[in-house]
Amino acid sequence: MSATVPPPTTRRRWPVVADDQYDGSRIPSRIPTVLEMPPELRDTEDVLQVNFGPNHPSTHGVLRLIVDLHGEEVVGVSAVVGYLHTGFEKSMETKTYWKDVTFPERIDYVGYQNNELVFVLAVEQLLELETPTKAKWMRMLLCELNRIHSHLVFLGTSALELGAISMFWYCFRERETILDLFELVTGQRMHTRYFQIGGLAEDIPPGFFPECRKFVEWMPHALDDYKGILDRNEIWLERTKGIGILSARDAIALGQTGPILRASGVDWDLRRDQPYLHYDQVDFGVPVYPEGDVYARYRVRLDEMAESTNIVRQCLDKLERMEGMPWIADDRKVVLPPREELHTSMESLIHHFKIVTEGFRVPEGEIYVAVESPRGESGCYLVSDGGPKPWRVHFRAPSFVALEATATCLENTLIADLIAVVGSLDAVMGDTDR
């Protein structure tokens, strides 16, 4: 195994895997997203076709897998999506920009803060609206808490499906703490609508910083608990190591991003390589592992939780010194006026009424904005015709792209391995069937 290490910087960086690590490609021929049954088995009576899902606890949502089995070996598979059929993108085109903020959170309902962020950033860039620095730091903090939350759901459910029930309770212990923090600052545990176009919905409430500080001090101990349960567990290692191989070349060819791409040895992270908010002002590492298997995808997400905890700590250090600073832009044509003004100012009341009922106009143009969500590159393509509603909204959903790798990862695997592989791709079906 060969690897090259980039020159040292102020940030920790994992080795970049050489391009020649893998010989050939495992991507199925003819249809890259479908593993077709070998011709010699097609006409035999030894193949059983199993309908796996769309309602099955191990498909992580309403995903249907049509699986061809030769004994316990997977010889054919096709992933069928569309059972959730949310229609979020078309729904957003019928609502005003102000009302649309609630929709992206429900697309990826596990990485909701990051999805909300990418839409808000797209609208702000079309408006050429600058948000206060306090809002940017708070957005970073909540997005990193959301990344930890998402990885905890992945780890707890994936381990549960392989028989490690203890991990589920351990992971959801910390998940509950994060949801309590979201409720403390936004009033809601999920789908918070706290990111507004122009900044934040409300100022950071008293008491949030000390509670969040308690969490970042505890989280490293929780990660030690997870490692202690799984890292030397023989069953876990046998079920994950060498299973579901996805090479660096194949990952790139299939458009993979995020933990799946980095677990295949490709050192790429939008927060570092195309920084947004204030990610260029914090120190964090980007975990990269060369093996490209289920275990590598687990290790990347585990290390990312540690790095996200470190980012949250740095955000807290900044925000604790920003008491009294503005948390939303002062543009009454776009931003709701302060609530206390509604009782004394007719002009403020009119602005509030018009924004909520009619929305605000966004200059004509189109833009694509991408962020590093827990599942990889989450992008928002937004087209404005100059009116109060988007002419076109389309999301680049990393879950949909992840499922395109299902056939490649399931080649030469057993039916039991299918559970581990699908879980390691960490697809959210709302993100897929948007």
C-alpha cells in the first residue's frame, strides 16, 4: 500500500491514497447502478429473488432492494426508490422564499440543519445579503452538532442491525443531549427553522453556552465508550472489515462525496477545500482511510465526530465573546422587524405583514451552493425570475448518489453482508425521494 502525505499545515491531514492502489473497477458493466445476475445462473433453478423492503428495518427507510440470491450469495441487486415521493422541490416552487425555509430540513431529516443552511446561503448570495459574523459562527456550531447527531444515528442503527444493541443505547444517549441543546436554542428538537435568510431567527438564549460546553467536554469520553465496545469486537470486525469494497477510482466515478469518498482514500472536504461560513478560521482534521470497506466508513464517521466536537469548542470560544452583537442583517425588506417594534411602529408592522404574506423579491439569476453535510456534498441549485417565489429549486442529494454505489459494494457478498453495506452508505430516503 502506497501513500503520499501532504506538507504539514496548521491543520491535521490524513494521508492521500495513491491512484494505483486498486487494479481495475468493480462497477457493474452496462448499468452501473444494477448488479446483474451472471448469464450462467439466469436459466437455472438455483436463484431465489427476494424483495427486500420497501418496509424493512435494515433499509433505513422506504428503500426497496430486489435481490437475487444463489444460496446466501448476492448475485444480483437493484435498488428501487420513489416510495416516499415527497415532492419537496416542486412544493418549494409554489411558496415564497420566506416560507420555503421549512422544506429543506425535511428533505434530509437527520442532517436538517445543514440542508436548511444550503438553501439559506443560496438565497443570500442571490440577494447579495451579508449576514453578521455572529450568525455565521452560530450556524457553524449548530451544523457541527447536527453532524454529530447524524453520525450517532448512523452508528447506533448500523450496530444494532449487526447485533450490537448496546451501541444503540449509547449513541442515543448523546443524541438526546444534542436534541436538548437544539431545543434550548431554537425551541424545537428537530426542524428548527432557526436559520433565517439574513441570519438567525432569534438571538442565542442565556444558558446555552454552559450547557453546550458541558457536552463538548463529555463527548470525547463517549467516543471512547464507542471504541471500547466495537474496535476489538470480533463479530463487528468480521462483519465490517473487507466488506463492501469501494475503490477510490470507483467512488469518484460514481460521484461519491463525504464519508463514503473519504473512506475510499480520497482527501476531499468542502469545509476545508471550498470553505464557507468561517470554516477557514478553525482548526480541524479531515479523516481519510484507504480501505474503502464498511469498517473504513465507520472509522471516518467516528473520527469526524471527534473533529466536529473540536469545531464546536472553537465556535463556543468565539461566540462567548460576542454578547450583544447583531445576529441578523438589518434589511427590513427581507428580514422580519424586531417583535417589540410591532406594537409601536406602523412601518414595521407593514414590513412584517408583507414579508409573511407576499414574501420578498429576489433578483433574477441562478446559483449553485454546496455545503459539506453529514452525508457529503449537499447542493442547492436555485433559479430566480425576479419574483417572490423560486422559478426552480433542485437539491444535489448525497443520499441519492450513495445508493448508486449499492451494486458496486454488494458484488461478491453474502445476504448478511447486505445489511452492513446498506447501513454503511447511510442514505436517508427523504433526501433520495425529494
